[in-house]
Amino acid sequence: MAARYSGPDVVIPPEQDGVVRAMPVILRIEREAPARTPLLEAAAGAALALCLDPRAQEGGEWHEDVLSWVDGRIRKIARRARGAHWEAVQDLPGVTVEVDGAEARALVPGPVDAVPKVVSRLQIGGTDLPPDSPPAPPPGVPVITLNPAVTMSVGKAAAQVGHASMLLAAVRGWTETPRFAVRSTDEARWAALCAAVERDEAVAVRDAGFTEVEPGTITCIGR
């Protein structure tokens, strides 16, 4: 996966069996909404935590579903839930991660046209969260930096940081999920991060362009 996604000219072929698969990422957004940054950090952690879960490993009950998804395009579709709807998705196979009171749950990937009804009725868009001002990341924490020139909804950003956490883990050989820091930046810092990608010191998420951004756009960089 790292080899397929981390190069500058990423071309991911369609799924060999013609089945379009995606990982649902459910964001808990109650009437009293969480801050944007912790929610994105929870989404980054949840996506990776599901992939590293023992149930996703060879012989585990999720292995075939996760493997079929990773072998194609690692699509993620973020949806929002609150109240009883959030409680309902806890009964579906997946992993919930909480960061500073914000929660996200990654569900086992599957065909996009066979999503459980409890998930399909959740909205994909319609609610966003305002920018916040998180402190500097703690030392040693992997940082996922969002492209300052790209405007993304919270759902789109959640999917992108989930891609970044998986790519970082693939490149670094992680077997456990760390806490991630998700941050914005300025143009000068972004240019320095792009240079780090060219030196193979960081990983870039290049979007396929299905929603919100142009194909090939670097949406975030993990380091």
C-alpha cells in the first residue's frame, strides 16, 4: 500500500472484481459539537486502529474484508451521528477512538452499495465545525498537516487524515496506533513539508478527486 500511494505519480487501478468498497468513518457530532482538531485526530486514530486490530489480521474475522479493501482504493466515507444513531453504530463491527472528548468510529470496510441501514441513513454532509486553535503538538507525536490552500469539510478532512495515518503506519511498520496530532499551517511551512515528501521524509496523501478537490491534490502530509 505504501508503494502504491506514496509516489508522486499515483495511479490506483479500479478494483479487480468491480466492487467499490469504502471504510465508513462515523464522526460523533452532538448538538454540543466537539472541537474540529480532536475530532480529526480521533478519525485518524480510528482508521488505523481498525487496520491494526487483531480481528483484521490473517485468520481474524475482519481480515478478508479489510484485505479486499486495501488491495483496491482505500476509500473512506465519513458520516456524522449523534444520540441514538451514534449508539446504534457501536453495535457494528469497528473501532471507536476518543481524543479529548471527541469520538470517531471506523467500521469494517465493505461494498458502498451494501452499507447497513443504520449507516446509510446517516448524513455525509450538512454540518461542519469551525477552525480551532490547538496548541503545539507534543514532542514525538506524529503530525498530520492539512494543506492550507485547500478547503475541506470536516468529513472530507477526516477521510484524508485517515489515509495519512494508514500510510505513515505502512511506511514505518507500526503495529500499534499512536496518538496523532492534526494541524494546519502556513504556506512557507507547507512548502517545507512538500520538500520533505520529495526526500522521502514524509508521506503525502494525493486525492483521487472524487469529491471536493481536484484529482492529484495533496490534501495532507504526515510526518
